[in-house]
Amino acid sequence: MAQLLKETIAGLMHKLEGKQRGKHRDEPWGTLKKAFTKKELAHVQLHYFDKGILALRVDSSSWMYSFGLKKEALLYKLRNKARVVVRDIRFTLGEEA
């Protein structure tokens, strides 16, 4: 009985940790979606968020330049509104595979 209870609690804790990781992994993207216009959202995707670095995939060099100009303003919004620490935003060129 005690072993079954221990396994159940361990499984529940594992599921909760997974939900928290997934939630925080995408959390900066939710804040950024509010900062981008509809037109901009069509050209940018979340690539990864790891150790405070948010990488966004952009579909063309002209959009990469445009987003680069807005980088400081985006970082400011993220640092004030996101529940996770965002140290930097990096843009990569290419479409989702």
C-alpha cells in the first residue's frame, strides 16, 4: 500500500513539473504575441527559450532587420511583463522545418 502511494505521488509530481516547464518555456512568447502586430506575427515563430535566451525564427532578412530595430523595446516589455527572466532575444533566419 505504501509503495503504491509513493509511486502515485511520484507520478503526479513528474506530471506537474512537466506542465510547469512547458508553461514557462512558452511564456515569453505569449507576452511577445501581444507586442507584435498581426502582420509581424505572420513572419516570426518561437524557435526556443533556454536559460533566459529567447530565440525567434524569422522568415526573411528584411523582417530580421525590422525585428532587430525593435529588439530593445521588446526586451523592455518582456522584462516588465513576463514571469520568467529574459536576458536576450536572438533572431535566426529560416522557416520551421
